[in-house]
Amino acid sequence: MKFSRFLIRLFCSVALLTASMSAQTAIRTVSAVPPASPEEVRWLLQVFFDAVGTARIGEMFMRNLNTNTDIPLERNFKSTPTGIDVFTINKIDPVNNTSYMFFVKVTNIASGTSSWLSSEVVPLNIPVATNAVIKAKAKSADDADVYISGEINGANKKKTGFTTEISLRRFKKVAENTFVTPFFKLNASTDADADPDSMEFGASVRRRFNGTKNFTSGFFDVSAKIESERDFQNTNLLVDPRLTLLPFAFPKGLQNKLKVFFRPFIGIELGKNLRSPLKAAEGNAVVRPLAGAKLRFNYPVNEDEDREINWETTYTRRWLLKNELGFETDDDNNLVLTKFGKSPRDYVQSKFSYGLAKFFDAFIAYDWGQVPPSYKLVDHRFRLGFAYKFKFAVR
């Protein structure tokens, strides 16, 4: 009798040990709790695990999936019956079109093996009555929902010149990792030798795909847009599918203040000409594969005031599979047809900006090349001016 009881106890002990060793730690969910007061800038992450008792918690951090930058978390965390509570070290803005991923290194107590776990961070539901749309810091023109820059230049016996670059958009989340946004863009100048005369407006659908700890994230946009000059003398109707990758910022490591961001992209513009100064080209099909990249250097000047230095360079090349026009302007600002063919068209812009305030920058910029629809040559344009930019956030 005693021997049979011993066997039963031994069997139960082995079964329990086997079950505990086979139980695998997994993240059930990660919730983000906003600061309880304006004085508190940190966010609280509530991490819920399955089988947390079988693992030892190690290194952890949070990643901004829009910029692929890592956000440090406090080393000391509070253990709970179902997981852990941990605070962010720095302030983060709760932006409605930004997502975050939580990463944690866990070690199985029984086997001693380690692995990285990840889960998307879900903002804690806040009553709609307390939600408010606010302005948040935008890192670059690409990151901004509202971007307005301009400068005025003049000289003796010459007309005063005005140059502006405007970008407006508003993201709306329609499904998990899926956003819809209307947009408007204008890049123009009254200086005939420095006028891209390019305007776009339409709407796009963005599908974001999340990366892992060692693999890049990115997004895929499909836009329907009108591409035109300011006076609509040359107008195209286009569909623009485009893939943008977001490799990790480098150098890696939270202690490095200087960060470099690289964003390669590839796509194609497909559509039809609606109106053209050259009747022979009116109604022609538009087929333009394109590729390029954006390179940005970022260095924070004053983190408390959200002021920083950015140097961003963008290069785009378009391969024309159908004949398109190319223009220059004469001394009287009249269009002079210089090209009608399929030669590739390039455009490069480099901009160095210094943050004067949270939403206000001073910048020096250089442009060269041609942009559709009329491909007016921007012949080594230098600009010195100011920019106002921000993105929408929900608090």
C-alpha cells in the first residue's frame, strides 16, 4: 500500500515537473497607460505573460515602428501575478498614426535557453470624452502632417521672389496597421530658374508591416492623385503604388545621440494625361517606374524643448516608359519645350534644419533636377528660410 502511494506521488511529481518545463512563456498582451497628470511624462507598460513563472525576465525595450528607433525602459520593473509593470524613461507622444512594439529577452529557468519575445503595444482605452487632438513634434517633413516652409528673396532692380513648399495630410486608422489619408503637396517658386511648379492632391491607403528585432519594418502605399502645375496647364491622373522600407536607425544603442535613418523606396506611377500644353501629348498614357532613398542625420539639441538638428537628403529617379514633356522657362517666364521623350528624370533635395522651437525650424536647402508633370529644370537652387511643421496626436 505504501509502495503504491509512493509510485502515485512520484508519477504526479514527474508530471508536474514535465508540465512546468514544457510550458512556454509567451506575451499575451502589452497595454500602454498614459501619464496620469501633465507633470508625469512617462508611460506605463503593463505586460501580461502566459506561464511567466517558468522564465527569468531580462533586457527589454520598446520600438517606434514608424521611425524604427528604440525607446528605453526603466531597468527596475514591478512583478505582478500575471506579468510586469515597467515605465518608459523618456517622454513619448501618443500619436494616432504611430505604433510601438515591445521586446523582451526571457530565459527558461529549467533549460537555461534564452529567446526574444515581442508584442505590439496596445494603448489603454481612454473615454472618448477625454480624447483631444493635439500637435506633436514632427521629426522631418516626411514625418509631418502639416509642413509649411517659405522664403522671400530680392535684389536691386529685381522682382522680389517667393518660394514655398507645402505638405498637408491627415491619417485615419481604418483597421489594424491600415490607414487612409487625404493629402495635398505644393512645391513652387516665382523665380523662373528655381520653380519645380509641382502640385499633387488625392488620397492614399497605407498598409504597415511590422518588423522583428532583427528585421526591418516598412509600409506600402497606394495613392490615387491628380498631378499638375499650379495653373493646371499640364495635368495627369495617376495611381501610385509605392513600397518604403524602414531599416534600423544606426548606430545602434540608446547611448548614441546621433542617429542615421535610411529609407529606400520603389514604386511605379500609372495613369493618363488629362491636359497638356502640347496637343500631341494630350491623353497619352503615363508609365513611370521610380526608385530612390531618403537619408537623414538627427541630433537632439535640447530634448526637454524637443529641439534638434536634422540633415535630410532625398534622391528620386523616374524611368519614363512613355513619351513625356520637359520644359525650361525663358526670361519672361514663358515655357520653352526642351524634351519630348523617355529619358530618365532625376531630382535631389538636401536640407539642413536647426530647431528654433518645437514646431519651428530654420533651414538651408539645395535642389537640383526635374519633377513631374512638366519637368521644369531646377538648376542648382539654394534656399534659406523657415519651416513650420507638426503632426496630429491624440491625448
